[in-house]
Amino acid sequence: MSDAASTDRLLRPDEVADRLGIPPGTLANWRYQGHGPTYLKVGRHVRYRAIDVDAWLEGQVVTSHR
């Protein structure tokens, strides 16, 4: 799969939860609370673009301040 195809791929919530190492329920709670990665509604199905998940994850980086 090309880089463009892998970043445009739509992921199911269970795939995103696995990728982030969190329970799928946490991801559902984040959606309800307006947190977490940007998602799409495709009919009644929730999907995530891989590029959005990667961008959100990069935004979670915390540097230590001493």
C-alpha cells in the first residue's frame, strides 16, 4: 500500500483503539465528550481517517518542564 493510500484509509473505531492502545469504550467516550481524533460519520458508521489520527496523536506530545 502506498503512503498516500495508507494515510487516506478509513479506520474502524476498534482499529483506532488498538492503534492507540486504549479500550474501544474510551474512544466512544471521547467522541461523546468532543475529545479525541476527528472522525467521520458514514451513514450510521463511525470512521477515522488515518491521517487525522496521526495528526491528533502528534498533538498529544508533552515535553517535560523543569
